[in-house]
Amino acid sequence: MSIKNKDIIPDEQIHLLDELQSLLEKQIELAYQGNSACERIEVLGKQADYLVEKIAKSSILERPEFESQRKKLKKSYEDLCLAVTVQKADTTEKLSQVHRGRKIVETYRGNN
């Protein structure tokens, strides 16, 4: 017996939303840990993509009873975007420092 995406049972719907929320929260936490967590963030992102696709196909979040979960997921996604942006800015600054350091070393070598 096959189950169509729109026929996902309510408990499974709640489980999908809870699981997606959990993945977003883990990604946010990892994003603030720095570059060492990038690979783990990507793995969690792929898992989240799968859940998002399944949730979107089932139209769970369009239903009024899931309004609070939709808002919570949206807020978590915005927080994740912010965390990734902060990490990107930090990485860009560090890369800029490395480039300046290399130029200084090259200038020093050229003067000797």
C-alpha cells in the first residue's frame, strides 16, 4: 500500500517539522563554531533539503494548524542565514589578513 505525500499521517507531519527544526538549530549552532564545522553543516543541509522537499510536497505548512511551526521554522531559517553571513564575514576578514601578511612577507623578501 503506497501513501501519497498529501496523505502523511498527522504524527508523521509533526515529526517531519520537528526534525527539520532540530536540523536548523544544529546548523545554527555549528555555524557559530567556525570553519571547522562547515562539512557537518553541509551534511545537515542535505538532510534538511530532503525534509523540506517532503514537507513542501505534502503542503503541511499551508494548513492553519501548523501556523506556529511555520513561523518557528521561518525564524530558525532566518537565524541560520544570519549565522552563515556572520561566519562568511569572519572568514573573509581572516582571508584578507592572510593576503596582507603574504604581501608583507613578499615585500620583505624583495628588499633583502
